[in-house]
Amino acid sequence: MDFIITILPFAAIMGLMYFMMIKPQKKAAEKTKNMLDSLKKGDGIVTIGGLHGIVDEINDVEKTVVLDCEGIFLTFERRAIARIKDVAVASTIETFEANPEDTNDVE
């Protein structure tokens, strides 16, 4: 009985450490993985170094991303992306550019 009473505080500390440290870290890693998996051409991103750019190319084999930073093309590893700031809306822009006469301007 004394053995169980001695071990109980250590087990409680280990359980508390799991729920306070390990579980949130796994949740954050899963969120980052989902963000990188949803990355597509045209997305505006920020790297871990603070560089802002637009995704020009994604290489899944080498796990790299080519960014267009105002005409300068830079290659980064996917894990260097900190966050996605602007999601690409290319389909709406391309549709408008293809049919500019479809707008209903009142003269």
C-alpha cells in the first residue's frame, strides 16, 4: 500500500506533463503540417525569416517552394514557411480578365 502512495504523485506529475506540454505540441505540429499541405501556387506567404512572397512553384519530391518576391525567385524548404497570409483567388481574377466586357457599367 505504501508503494502505491509513493508512486501516485509521480504518476500524477507525468500525466500533468503530458496534458500541459506534449499534447499541445503535437496539436501545433499537426496544424503546421495541415497548413503546409494546403499550400498552392499563388498563395501569399511569410517565411520564418520574415520574407513576404507569393508561391510560384511547389516541388513535392524535394519538399521545396519557389517564391516570387517582386520579380526575384527564391527557393526555400517547405518547413521555412511560417504562415499563409493571402490565399490565392486566381480563378476569380482570371475570369474577370477573360471577360471584361461582361461588367454591367451604367453610362
